[in-house]
Amino acid sequence: MFPIASNESERLAALRTLDIIDSPNEVQFDAVCRLARDLFGVPISLVSLVDEDRQWFKAKCGLDVDGTTRDVAFCNYTILSDDPLVVADAIADPRFSDNPLVRGKPNIRFYAGVPLALRPGIRVGSLCIIDTKPRCFSAEQVRQLCDLAEIVVAHLHVQEIKSAREAEGRALQNTRVAQRVAETAASFGHWRIDAKDRTVSWSDGVAALFGVPVPDRGFLPLDTHMLFYHPDERAAVRARIEAVIAGSDPALHDGYRGQARVLRPNGEERVVIIRGVPVRDDTGVVTAIYGILLDVTDQANIQERLRETSELLRTTLENMDQGLILYSPDMRVRLHNQRARDLLDLPQDVLRDGSPYSTINAYQVARGEYQTSPNALMGALTAADLTSLPDVYERERPDGTGLEVRVVRLPDGGCVRTYSDITRRHASERALQESEARLRASEERLAYALDSGSDGLWDWDLTTNKVWLSEPWYRMLGYEIGELEPHLRTWPQISHPEDKARAAGILREHLRGRRPLYECEYRLRTKSGSYIWVLTRGKVVARDEAGRALRIVGTQTDITQRKEAERQIAHMAMHDGLTGLPNRVLFRDRLDQALATAKRHGGSFAVMACDLDRFKAVNDTLGHPAGDALLRVIADRLRSVIRDGDTVARLGGDEFAIIVGRLDEPESVSLVAQRVIDAVGQPVDLDGHTANVGVSVGIALGTRASADVESVFKHADTALYRAKAAGRNVYSFHEPGLDAVIAKRSLLERDLRDAVRRGGFVLHYQPIVAVEGEAVGGFEALLRWQHPTRGAISPAEFIPLAEETGLIVALGEWAICEACHEAASWRDGLRVAVNVSAVQFQQPGLEQVILSALVASGLSPRRLELEITESVLMRDSDAAITCLHRLKALGVRIALDDFGTGFSSLSYLRRFPFDKIKIDRSFIRDIADPDTAAIVRAIVGIGARLGATVTAEGVETQEQLEQVRQEGCTEVQGFFYSRPVTALEALNFARAQRNRKVTFARLCAT
């Protein structure tokens, strides 16, 4: 066993801290080795580090091994002392004479080593020299070797510092990772509010809670931060923050804690706990608020469910017919209901949650509660000896109330005791006993009746045709016993004429043995003269030797309600639940009947396909309940304008259809169509809101020559498309060739869907040029569709179709992503403008699409400009403006496009700070007119006061350019500079404009 120093564990810990064992060669250690070898003229020199069970050579000269085991290492002896170790002749030294390194290679005879001490007593290795022959080593040589060892120790200290720094860096990185993991796992994040600048910085956890990326600059305005809170709670959250900063509320001196709801861009609502702590300077002024947001949505949902469950449990308890008391293991009341207090006649101060059983029992004993109980129970009840009581027993209270007591023992030692009032049951049992003699005579009759059900009972003696009828049988028809003759001849008198023959036939089948039971549904007349539906079941219970029926007994059940329910279900299957009109199924059946009548008797009929105009706007503005109310009003108006025998149906949504039968003159259907349009067009009052809708009507005539109902309805549908295209609120007849127009539109819609799915669109870019200096500030991205067979299709043709079908959402998302990706490669900070449709704003997720496009492309939000028209704001202005504020807070620019063509542009300019106003090209086209020029001048003035850029669209001539420059427009766009071009051509244009400007500047300088 090799010798070990007393501080071995401390020495090994210091060596581990260096993190140097088995590390690559380092020139500084190799240089010291070579210097020692050359200085002392020896063949071997080593920098040896002594590990737990080996020595490892950090540097070496003269050996081709990386180390040895520790038990043969000379260096193991060197590190036992701070002094150098010199072995002049290893063979003569008993410590090393038998060492395999002496007897074998490398045949050590001389060894001199100096310990490498990081600190006093902490020796991690040695610098040593070795020779294969004995030699003397002077004190001066020892000093020189010590100096070289100091150099090695200095390098080890450098390594120690480096390792410590790396460990600190890893610890810091681990801390940051742990923080992010903790925030993600615990659903919380931290924030800081700068009291002076009113800005907020977020951690990743806060951004994740709000469902948006961390702001570009690491912070955002407090006003923008507040937009992420629910509108109902923003004011309260802001008030707490301002009160803490101002120090106006002593209760908030040390901070605040509260709960609020936040709204993510996708509309998801989350519940958070807010904790804020103020930081003050030396004068006590609040400089910042630090805090956290903790997502407690799941806990809030659980608490709400627990509350609902508790309320349900309490409601159930209070509506039970039984009294209930739940006792804890220490026999205190944990839960009880009012029924228990009523049955036991206990005051509230005796029976309440927390009352000991001993107190309740003492009160009952004192008033003689158990005096009327059986002797076997009275003693145990009086002594409160619950262990000897059975789990179920009955007793009578002093007031005569009979109680059944049930005990359920719980695993934790507690119990549940229930109390049922059995007073009536006892009375019923006594009455039953008293009437047993009378009931024995009718046991056989009752047994047969029960065999086929129980309601009204009847017993028919076929030998006399006398019938016994039970009291419920009479009561079912509104009669008292004796008011009807109990004879077979009474039955035909009260049976419905339409049901007699069928019911009698089924009865004969059973009497003759052809049916095992008599079972029939039919109608009987009541005393009031109305009819009820009954289900009668019966069975022959006695036959003579020839098999003739002698006696039949049975039951009679009132099934009127079931029949009415079946009638209502049948009606619901054929009618619209909202309006009560026939639905698509019944409409098709009536249409089949109309065509069959025309083919059989000649004549003609008309089908009118009706589609409400502007209904969606009412639905979106006033809500679905208002939309439903409007549909009911329209349904009533349509009923009022058709003849008896005609059909008006609701096919779904805002689609209606009308069948006009028995047309004497086909042209008369025009009058019906006009009455429909006039009736629907009248204003409708919806809880104080006036709604105005119209209807477009397509008409097709059906005759004996019509092929089928599908073709007739299809013709009406195609005529409806024509009516809508004609301006809506009109009617149109189907004409030959109209199908081809609709087919062309349907084909275009199909191709449009295919192009969206396959990516058949490209973006062209039209430059936006500054009026002064003519520098290109950016480009507007414009959609282009090159149809594989029709060639280029105008946006004016496919964009409205895309909006009508909803395809604009996917198409707009692609345009935003493609434009951001392309613009990210542009130089000089050029911006890209993308048009956003009102339909896109109506769908959730637009913000997420824009944020994802910016993140994926790396484009700065300040280089993206969204162009919207006022139709975006008219649909849901509050929601749209809130969305635009959030996008603007991230740096995205917002432009109001086609300004001046709408009805309320000025009102939206007051509500939202647009970055740009784009004057519609119609004004630029007529700018030579003084009145038009005055309008342009006014718009420029408005833009200047609002701090917005004003862009003139549609500039095509030098004269128009000079005019818009004179009126004060800051930017222009139009064919005068360039048509929309490809991305590469757009960049070439920008480069050419930049070079032209530089050349002009140089000419001016010379």
C-alpha cells in the first residue's frame, strides 16, 4: 500500500477543481518540461499530476506513456512534503530498490522532484527529472528545479481561475435555463414597470401568458401592456399601479396582490394572479414596480366546479325527503339539512354544524324524546350508547311521528344518520291490514290485470257481455263510477268512428286464438266530448271446452301525451325549428307533388329561390339572437304574401324558397315576387334597433315538360345568382344560357380554390415614391393570378369572389408571409405594404399570422405596413381598433386606404392614429378640377395635423405629379413611375432611383 497524506480528500478536491486530468497537451507545460530536460542534461522530465489511483503526465519528455499506477510513482512520495525529493541512486534507496520502474524500463536510477503546491499543504503533483544512472544534485540545481516548479504552479493557478469562471458561467446558464423552465412549468412570469417612463419589460413567461413574442426592444409602453387585460378589468389594474407609484393608498405601500383576466390575440381568456412590489429611492419615491404574473386558469376552473358541486350537493340535501346528519369521528355535526331539524324538532342552536352529539342527545332526553320508543331502544338512546344500536331501527316520537333511522358507519370513524318519516307508511300498513278481507275476493282479478299492466282495469264476461271497470278507467274519461253502463254496448258509443272497425278486428283475432294478446291503440270520447288516445291490452283467461272465449281481462292506458309528442316530433322533422316554416325535406316533398300534379293535369307552377340581402351585417352587428328574431319576422311576412295552398320554406341560414302552384298565367308570379320584395324590405324593429334588409329572388317555371324537381330548383337558383349580380333586392327569371354564366362562375371558384391550394399566385410590387427627392420608400404588394388556360385574371374579378367564399383568409395569410419574406432581403430599410381584407379581420388569428410572418422572415415590424379600408372598422370597430392598437404597439404601420370613398372616414381618423392616409385614385384622376383639388388639399391638411403621411394613388402623368406636389402630398404611387412589377424588377427600380439621386447630387456638388 502506498503512503497517503492526511489531507488526501482535500488534495483530490483541489485537483478535481482544476478540471485538467486527461486534457490535451498545452505548450506552456511542454516548454517547462523541455527546459528542465535541457537545463539538467537528463533524458526524462515530467509534469506529473497524482490522482486517486494513478499518476498522469500533463507534460513529458523522454517517455511514450501517459502515466503509471500510483503505487509505483516516485511522485507519490514527493507530494507527502512541501520539500523537494532527491533520490541519488534508487537501487540504494530501500523505498524504491524493488520498484518495477527501477528494475525494468525506464530503469530509473536518479530522481529529483519538486511538489506542485496550489496552497500550503495542497500538493497536486510534481515537476521531476529522471536519469538512468546515479548522479549528485547540488543545492543550486534544487533551487533551479524549484523555480521551474513555480512556473508550473503559476500555470495551474491560471487553469484554476479558468475552471472556476467556466463553472460560474455554466451555473449562470443553468440558472437562466432553470428560470425559463420554472416559468414554463409553473405558468408564471415576471415583469418590471419603470415608474418614470411608464414602460414595462417582460420575461419569456409573461410573453407566453399573453400569447405574443417578447417585444423587440425588450419593453413596451404601459398603455400597450394594459391592452392585454380584459376590458372589464383594465381600469382596476391600472388604478392599482398608479396608486402604488403615487403612494396615494397606504394599504398599497408594500405592494399589491390581485386577480384579473387577460385576453390573448387568438381570443383565449386566461385568469392570472398579479403580485407587485414597489422599489423606492433614498427619498422614498417609487422608481419601479417588480412583480409576477401567475396563470391560475386551471385552479379558477376547479374552484368554480367545486363551488357548483357544493351548491348542487346543498340543493340536493335541502330537497331530500329524508333528514340527514353527518357526524365526524369525534361525533360532531359536520353537515345536516333542514329536513333533519324539522323531523327531529330541534332548534337551530342545538342542531348546527359543529354541535356535539352529546349536546343534541341531552336536549332530546330532557324533553322525553325517547319515552315512546321501544324498551329495547330507549335505554341505549337515553344513555347515548350508539354501539349497541342496530344500523336500521324504527321509533315513534312523542308527537306520534314515526321515524326510520339508518346509520352508515364511515371508514374514518364518523357516520351518516338518515331519518325518514314513516308515519304514512304505518297508517297505510294498518289500512292494508284492515282491508285484507275485502281484497282477497279480488286477488284473482287483480293478478290477471297486473299480468297485462296497470292503469284502468277492465274485466269482460263474454257470456253476459257485462264489463267491470275500475275507478281509474272511469276517471281517465272524466266519469264517475256508475255514469256509464258497464256493458259491451257502451264501447261502440264512445269509440271514435274512424277507429271502431280496426279495434274490433284486432279483438276478434285474439278471441279466436290467432293473436296471443289483444293490443290496440285507438281513440275514446270523454265526458267533455273531446277524444283521448288509449292503449288497450287484454288477454283471454277462460275458454270453454270448444275453445270459445268466456272471459277476458285487461288494462287501459292514456297515451294522449305520447301521441302528441309523436305528432310534434313528426312536425319537427319536417319544419324549421326557428321559424316553423317547412324545412328542406318537406319543401322537396311539396315540390314533388307540384311536379306530379303538373304532369298529371297540365298547367304550371313556379319555384322562387330567395336569399336575404344584408342579413349577415345585422347578424354581425346586433348578434345572433337579433338575427334569429329578424328571421322569424321575415318568415311571418313571407307567409302573409302567399296564397293558401302555396308553400314557403326555410332551407337554412338566410335562404328561403316558395312554391307557387296553379298558375293561370305564368306572368302572375311576377306580382308574387314583387310582393315578397316589398314585404321583406319594410324596416324591422329589433329591441330599439331598426334593421333594413332586402331579398333577391330567382324564379323558375315548372311544367309538364320539366324533367325533374332538381332541374327546376337549379334553374331558380341560377336565376337567383343573376338577381344578386343585378344589384340585389330584385327578382329575375331563369333564361336559357343563364346556366352557362353560373357554370362559368362556379368554374372560376373551383379554379380559385385549386390555385389557393396549389400556390398559383404571385406578388407584384408597385413603388411608393417620395414627392421631394423622388426616393423610393417602399413597395405595395399586389396579388396576381396567372390562370393556366385563361391567362392573367384581373384582381377586380377574383378578389370579390375570394372574399365571398372566404378563400381570402388563406390567400391573405400567404400574401403577408410572402411579402415579409421578400422584404426581409431589401436594403435601405425599404417598407412593404400589404392589403388586409375586412373578411380577414372577422376571423380569429390574424394577429398571430402577422406575428408569425415577422418572426419567420426576421423582418422588423416597422418595415411592415398594413393597408385597410374603412369597411374593416365598420364590421366590428371596437375589436378591430383594439387589434390595430396592439399591432401598432409592436411597430407595425397602419394605413387607411381609398380615403374619401366611404361614408365615415373622418370618424375613424379620430378613433385611430393612422400612420398613413392614401387618397383614392378617383380624386387624382380629376385633380385638375378646382373642387377636386380643394378636397385633396383638405385631406393633406388633415394628414398634417394628425402627423400622418399622405400618399396620392393613381398618379399617371407629369401634370398630376406636379399638382399633387403643389397640394402638399408627401408620397405618390402610380403608373407614372412604374406599373406593378416582379420582386426582382422592383429592386432594380429602387437601385436605379438611388443611383439617379446620387448622380444628381454629385452634379450639384460640382
